[in-house]
Amino acid sequence: MTIIDCGDCNVRHRFVDQAGREGVCRFIETLVAAALGIGLAELRAQGRGRAAAAFARQTAMYLAHVHLGMSLSEVGRTFSRDRTTVAHACARIEDSRDDPKFDRILACLETTLDGWQRSFAMAGRSA
């Protein structure tokens, strides 16, 4: 997997090559499932499922799009959803950030993703 730096020293909005997108989204799913207490199989289910599972999936799609800079179509393909579903998920999660508790959880997830990306970037420099 190659992480391409956009020229900014900030780790946000680094783009992952095509081969790595699937793995990155699987990592995000695992991270979100653990943080929100949802089973990974339930989060990855084809149907909507319980509201908590749908919300966790929306959170994962939001992080892939907003935090990692993947397009709505890329996120949709990776999560087996339509791009309009991804857009709806992003809007829902943005609205949910008004809740201070959820905003703290999301900030922690973003910090974890930053650290994960940073570790790949450092590994790439030393190789």
C-alpha cells in the first residue's frame, strides 16, 4: 500500500493508492466497530440492519470520505453502497457531531487514523 502525501505536512487528506483503499476501509470498519461496540459482521452486512449498525457504517463511510479524502463513489464501491448513500451518511454524521460525546469519539477515531497513517508514511521513508 502506498500513501501519497499531498504536499502538506498535516497527515489529513493523504490519498491511498487503488490497491490500498479496500484495506484502509476494512481497518476503518474494524476501528469504528470496536469504538461503537458493534459486531464487524453486522457493520459489513448488505442490509441496513439495526440502527446502531447503520450508524456505525455511516461513521466508517464518513471517515473514509472526509478524513481520508476518498471520493463518494470510491467509498460507495468499497462499502458496497451507492454514492448517494455515502453522501447521506456524511451529512448524518456531520449533524451528529453536535453531540459533544459523539464528537469526542469521532475526534479519537480521527486521531487514531492520523497515527496509523503517520506510521505508514514513516515506514515508507525508511524503506
